[in-house]
Amino acid sequence: MTIYRATVLDTPLDPFTGGVLRAESDIALAVSDGTITARGPFATVRAEAPDDDVIDLRDGILLPGFVDTHVHYPQIRAIGGLGKPLLDWLEHSALPEEAKLHDETYAAQVADEFVHGMTQAGTTSALVFGSHFATAVDALFRSAERSGMRVTSGLVVSDRLLRADLLTTPERAYDESVSLAARWQGHERLRYAVTPRFSYSCSADLLEACGAAYKDIDNAWCTSHVNENVTEVAEVARLFDGSSYVGTYQDHGLLDAHTVLAHNVHPTDAELDILSASRAAVAHCPTSNASLGSGMFPLAGHLKHGVRVAMGTDVGGGTGFSLLKEGLQAYFIQSLLRAQGVSLTPAHLLHLITAAGADALGLRDQAGDLSVGKQFDAVFVAPERNSPLGVGIRHAADPEDALAKIFAMGTPADLARVWINGDLVKQDVV
Ligand code: GUN
Ligand code: ZN
């Protein structure tokens, strides 16, 4: 057993429904085989376990591991393609890079870079958009397995309107998805997600094949994009004879509590009702929405309709792996929306990048906060003492103020250590 002595901030109770930030100083978390077995005042926990190792983390702040509910593995080398709206960006920035993953050696390198990028940014669980190539999806699962991360991913499928080397057929999409799932679903901390890229690039027959795979793979997840860009939304309505965008997924059995749809910047009220009733979750990806000029996320509407919302970095439409940056950008967008926006506190932001993500991915029994019974997935924020963030935390008025400074100024470089299931996956060289 190991005892971690720290100031711990987390949000076991949802601040969107009355919960508040839980902030406890100089407490101890006892961790055994990756699970938190005790939590309380240091002296009390220590008295129960006088001979166990103590890791002293009092010179920083301990947070739950971050959860990225939407991030593209083949796009790490495409981050930074600014200045184009979605469909142009896909054609000229993202998809030429994605096509390179046809090469298995290339894909294996990208997979390692990608998993490393996530863990170094404090992400301990993720729903990952895979590749159009089954061999590259295997490469991702292999890298994820080595890292210990909780990764849910799958084969991305499309059968129209993208470059030809990324297209498949409904039959092949079904067969390859089912055989990848047979290899990876439920293996260690890995799970399979049926992944139609977006209804724009998927015929009704392909969505039907995805629906069949989703039904046939035990306990599968489903992820895609929805209502991201106004041109894309209009094209989907045309391609599906006026159907709503959310309706294209619902009509093929792809919408339930295991579904996570990215963006949803331009939903109708009727679509928000369907999402709410189905218990599907939405991955809000604010740096991507700003980079691609997609629009400002209507968080108030999602909350009003009871739609579950979590956060994604959407690398490479998004600008990097930092969920702290996504939290700050979410705050900026809601602030710019003024009366139409939601006033987000640091507790809301922390909840969105931890517990809400774990909830969207069905991991709330294991992750999302640092309560007894949860896995020790944690991030230790310990900036250089005299950096603006180091100074800010030292002089913070209270823990909520310290958390605000972490969101305002924190970067992956300020995360001195990261653990998954009690195993260190990042440690600063001292
Ligand atoms: N819609 C379909 N594919 C993509 C993608 O790769 N990134 C984003 N942001 N939206 C998409
Ligand atoms: Zn995306």
C-alpha cells in the first residue's frame, strides 16, 4: 500500500446540479493495487498504516486524471492546420495525414506519439477516434495497452465523399469492426467503439452496417460527429432527405447511453430532446470549434434539455492534448455568449474534464474523482515555484481560486506526475 499526502481537489457531486468543489488540505489517500482504499486526515490514515510508504505531495495540488471524450489518434501530426472551415480542413490538412497510416510502421510510431501526448497532458481515460485502417487501429490498441490507459476506440468508417483510399464498403466495415472488437473489446482497460466518421461520409447502408456491428459486439460503444459546421449540417440534411443530423444515427440504432457524439454546435431543440431521451452524451471540443470557425457551443440548451456533456480536445482540429486548455476555452466561449452563455466556475470546469467525462464513458464507478473505491488515476499539478502559476497557487485566496489559476495558466509542463491505476505514467525529472 502507498499513502499519498496532498491537497486534493475533485468534484464527486455535480456542480451543474448543486454540488460544490471538494477541497481538502493535507489529507491522505491510501492506495492498494491501484484502488483508493482510505481517504481522510493524514494523521488518521497514517495511524492505520504506520509502516507503509508515504509520498509527500504537499508542494502542489492533486486532481483526478483527465478524461478526453473526443480525440483523433491519426491527427497528432496535423495539429495546427489553422484557417480553414471543417470540410476544407479535412480535405487539405487532416485526411492527407490520415492516409499515411496505411503504412503499419508509420502508424505504430504515430500511435506511440499519440498515447504519450495524452498521458503527458494528464489524460488517463479517452474515447479515441481511430483510423480508417484496421492495422493502424491494432497499433493504437497495442500502444494503449502498454501505457495502461483506459482507451475506447475503433475502426473509422466512411463510404463516400472523402478521398478514395479512406473508403470502405458496408460489408467490409462490419467484418473488420467485429474482428477488431474480438481482439480488443474488454482486453485489459480497452474497449471497442463502432465509429462511423460522420453521416456526411456514410451512406444509409454503411450506417446500417454500423448499427449491426454495434448490436453484435457485446457492450460496444459508439462515437461519431454531429452538427459541427453549418455547411456540413445542410449537406447531411440534403443527403438524408431532410432528416435531422441526430436522426441519421438514431434511425440506424446508433444512439443510446453508450454513444458519444462530438461537437453539436448547431442542434435543434428536437435533436436535444432526442439526445436527452437516449442518454447519449455530447463531447464539447471548444478549441476545435474556435480553430475551425465552427461556432459557439450552446451549453445552456444542452443543460436545459438534460443532455449529458463532457469535453474533448478533438486533436488535430483542436490545438493540443491539454484538457486544462479546453476547460479555459469552454469558459471563454460561454463568457462571449454573454446572456446566452453559462457562467462557468472552476468547479464546473474541473467536473467537465474529469467526472463528466468518466460519466459519458461509463467509467464513473472507477474514475472521475478521488473517492474511496475509485482507481488512483491522478494528476499532480506542481509548477515551477517562481513561474506565474507557481506564484499564483502560493498566493491564491482559497482552493477555488487556485483551481481558477490552474485553468488560466496551467499547461502539460506544470503536471509533474500522472498516475493510472496507481502506476506512474509521467514523472518530472528532478
Ligand atoms: N468530422 C468528420 N471528421 C472530422 C474530424 O476529423 N474532425 C472534426 N473536427 N470533425 C470531423
Ligand atoms: Zn473530431
